[in-house]
Amino acid sequence: MKKFFKNIKTGTKKVTEILRKPFIAIANSKIVKTFFESKFYNWHRKMWDTKAMIMHGITGLIMCFIIEWLSKHSFVAAVEFVIHHTGPFIYNSYVIFAILSIVFIMGRQCFGRIMVLFVFWVLGITNCIVLSNRVTPFGYTDLYMITDLLTMQDSQYFTAEQAMMVMVALVLFIIIMINKYKKEKKMQHVRPFWLRMLSCVLLIGSLYPVTDFLRSTGILTTYFGNLAQGYRDYGFLYGFSTSVFDRGMSRPFNYNKDTVLKMVEEDSAVQNSIDVDKKPNVVVILLESIYDVSECEFMETSEDPIPFLHYLEENYSSGHCIVPVVGAGTCNSEFEVLTGMSCAYFGPGEYPQKTILKEIDQCESYADVMSDLGYGTHVVHNNGGNFYSRAHAFSLMGFDSFTCKEMLDITEYTPLGSWPTDDILLEATMDSMDTTEGSDFVYTILVGSHGAYPEYVVEENPAIQVTCEGKTQEQTNAWNYYVNRIHDDDEFLRDYIEALDARGEDTLVIMFGDHLPTMGLEESEVATGDLYKTKYFTWNNFGMDEINKNLTTYQLVSEFLNRIGIHDGTINSYHQTQLRNGKKAGTLSYMAGLEMLQYDLLYGEKYAYKGEDKYPATDIEMGVKDVVIDKCYFFDGKLNIYGQNFTKWSKVYVNGEKVSTTYKSGQVLTIPASMVSTADQITVCQVGSSNTIFRESNKFTIYKPFG
């Protein structure tokens, strides 16, 4: 073992020496030596040694400008930020200046400065890359999403080549910094350590009162109605820091038991009027990135790409839907639609499903309300069960079952190959509804029109041809791909509705766009003038009146439950009371009440439940079909396993240990014969990210033949 580690150490040293050689050669070059012997360098070094505070201030201004340049992808836009948002620019520069004071307590100050500035460089470059792929800027909550992003096949923000380049760059930086640390001599400080420490503490500590003062004067703000715009107006560092420190909900003014109970009593005055013997199914469909491109100012298409959705818009209740996100953050639109709560009360860019829902044991939703009325409650989705922590979140929200991609035998993908087509959701929805005898509440999530959208030609002869005035050919290619994906989903939705109708059951379908696509849209390019407006569409087969109105995502389901006579639920009844009283979303009184109830249910004492455990989490069932092993036999060095409902995410476990598994079809898996012996027990498990076992088959005992 010692020899093994010694070989590793020797090998690492050799690799390090090889990588160091080019940098040593550069360092010893005539140009570099001339620079370090120049008067400018000597003046510069003297300034750092004697006027560090001044140099930190200048560095803060320069670094802040560079970060804004990266963030806005434009030198001119960065200059405009300095001119038109001077206060926020100086504040962001001050943040860098204050944090640089950490080096005053270090012996190797040059090394410390480089490390501090490196952190800012990484944040700035990360935001630059993120904004190249979506509209929403980089926030602290995105760090929660790293493991989720790794599960997204062929749709990462980074390609494998880019990831490798990043890793190589980091390794080289580490090598350079190790060399720098070894060579730099410790500084002989003139001032005592306690004074330097005090200066550091005071400068960093000043960030809180300075921030509070600038917020009180209106130079900064505590809330971004539009996250991307907030970052643009107040700077990346301020925006990112708010996403770090301003998470969760603050306790509302006058939050107490009497206030909450009074609200609940007023809201519960209206009793359910739904016919318990003829309750319609309610199906809610998230239309991933769906945008009605007829509202796009610069685009023309060879034919209507979404004729079925337009048919629904003309014949059933519809309208614009105000969503909390643009270009990304699907789970926040999802959270609002399923719970009736508003994401405006959380931190900028926060995903409640990744934060507060990880800390509590229940979260009231419309699934809870419907379950109390005897509905079966199901989720159907062709992406990973752990993405956005959905399996956990849907359990807290009271759903009975969740059929995710790990439960689906997915074989068809979009032309780019990055996402499954949505056709498979039709059968999965019918299967879920067939598991219950009564009515169903189903939440279906589409992914077929998900980004990214390639700027090169993928389909030579697409069904829909797109022309974009004032756009480059690359941008037109991206729109062409996108438009044909929403056309595919439009055809799928026609089949989906027809299948629901063929069941012969009263059914209401509510469809909504979760956000506009990540395509660099500007407000001036959309007919609504608002990037936070998508559309919702409905369908029913029992004669519901057509009433068109614009709604927010947190009002959407409640509005239609009101129309069919379902008035239960803390948040549901609150919205319906406000709507009956003619209150509009966004008004002070409407939002104050919603904030009070939302805080009570998620962070407070749950006064609304009067001591009851009213909506406990469910032991959610992953998938609705049993995974079954029927038989096994050995052939050609492999164990062939035959059964039912296998998927690409099926893994064979031998005596409880996962082994290398090859998916052949929904009925056949294989493993190496050497992995099993006589009397071993095997099971097939549906495995999600982080090796989460969602569902397990029957146990099957192996009888291995001799010879």
C-alpha cells in the first residue's frame, strides 16, 4: 500500500513538473523579465505595498466593470450601467473593495488578492455563460441545481469539451497558485495584527449598514419583480448576494393566531357546491416553454404551428398567464400552479422546492384539496423523478403517484436527441387514471419543446418553415427548431385530449406555459410587451361556460376549481374569496393576505389548521405499473432477464448489490453471467439520480447450470 501511494506521489510530481515547464519558460522570457524590471512595475509594486487601500478601491472599480461587461455581454452596456446606475455600480465596487480587506491579515498578500479576485472572476464568468443559455441570471439557488443539471442527458449548460477545458484551466490555476504561494515571501507588516484585523472586520461589517441605507434611499431594492432586470439595474454582485442572503420568507407584520383564524373563517364561508356523484376529472398540463409565436413581432411561419391550441383558445376559456420566471425556473411556475402560493415572497431566484420544502414535512396543494374529495392524485412526467427534487416535493404536496422517466420505456426523442418526445405521456396518463375507480386530479409535465435550441440546421425539411426579420441565420435556425417542437406538442395535445374524451368521463383540462423560451426575446418583440406573460388554454366536455380572463399562475387552478364548485383548502378558498370580492392579484390587500397565510403554512405555527395535521405528506408511489421478472436464462456469457415494464433506468441487483446492466427492451435486460451464482436472488430496480431506488420488482432466485 505504501508503494502504491508512493507511486501516485511520484507520478503527480512528474505531471506537475511537465505542466510547469511552459509557465517557467514564459516567466524566464526576455519580455517578462523586462516587464518586471520596468519602472511601471516597480511603481505598481510600491503602490500595493504602501497604498493598498487606494489600489483596492481602483481594483474594485475595474473588477466590477469587467463583471458587468461579462454579465451584459456588451462593453457599451457596461458603460451605460456605470452612467445610468452609478449608485449601484459604486456599491458593487465597494463590495469587492471590502472583501479584499481580508488580505490585510494574511502574510502573503499578493497570493490572497489573486485568490479573492479569482472568486469574483469565477462568479462573473459563470453568470456570463449562464446568460448565454437562458434569460435568468446566475443565482445562489442554482448551486442546488448542480446535481440536477448533471442528470439532464445532452442538455447541460456545458458540453463535455467545455467541461474538460474548465477542469484543465482549474488544474493549471491551482498549480500556478501553489507555485506562487511557495515563492512569495511573507510580508513584514508595519501595523500590528489586531489593527489589521479590526480594519478587516469594520470594512466587511460595513456592508450591512451600507446596504440597508442604500435600500432605504431607493438606490437599491429588496425585491426584484423581474430577476433579470433586477440584475441589470442593480448589478450582478448585488443581485447574486441577495440570492444568498435574502432567502425564505420574513415574518409578516401583525402575524398572529387571531389574524390568521379570522381570515380562514371568512374564506371558508362558501361551501362546496360540486356534485359529489359527478365530479369531473381535472387535468393540469405544464406546456414546457410554449409560446404563441403569432404574438412575436419579427416572425412569420409557413403555417400555424399550433392550430389545435388556437382552436381551444377560440372555443374554451383562455387568457394570458402571468408567470414568475423567464427562460428558466420551471419549478417556480409549477410551485405557484400547484399550491396557489406566490414566489414573490421568497428570495430572488429561489426555488422553494429546493429550499423550504426540504425543511418541512408537508405543503398544502390543490392535490390535497382534491384528495379530500376522493380524487386520485397523480403526476406524469418524462424527465427524472429527482429533478427539482420533485419526488420529495410531490409527496409533501399530497400526490398519490408519480410516474417519471425512470418508470417509462422511452425510445423516441426529439430530432436533436436531447429530450424525449411527449407522446409517451398519453399512455402513462391513462394508466395512472385507470388505477383509481373515481375521479382523478392529474398533473402532466411536457418536455418536448425544452431548450436548448441549436443555431445550426437539424431538420432539412421541417413541417413548419420560419422566417425572422432582423435576425441572423443562426438565430432563425434556433427559432425554426423551436417552432417545430411546439408544433409536435400541438399534435400531441390533440391526441391527448381525444384520449381523455374517449374515456367517457367528465373532464376539465387546464394547460399553461411555464415561461417563454430561452431565445433572447426582448419586451419590444412580444405583442404583450411583457416577457412574464405566457398563455393558458382549457378544454372540457361537460359544457362549462367560456369565460376569458388573464390570471397569475397562483390563481389559475383556484379560478377553475371555483367554477366547478370546489371551495375547500386554505389558499384555494382565499383566492376565491378575493376574486369574488373583485380584488386583483398584485393589489396591496390581496397580496398581504396571501403572504400571511403562506407564511403560516410554510414557516409559521400553522394556525390555519387549528392544531390538526390537516394535509400530511403521502407515501408517494413511484409509477403505477409493477416491475416484474418472469424468467431468466443463460446464453453467450450473459444472464438474460425477461419480464415486464423494464426501462433504460432499470438496474439489476444481485443479493442487494447493483451490477452492470444492459437494457435491451421493455421486456429484456442482460447482465454478465459471472455476476451471479446458484441460489443468488436478483431484483430489478428503477433507479433515479443519486442511486435513488424508486420501485423494485419481485425477487427471483437464480439456478445456475453446471458446466
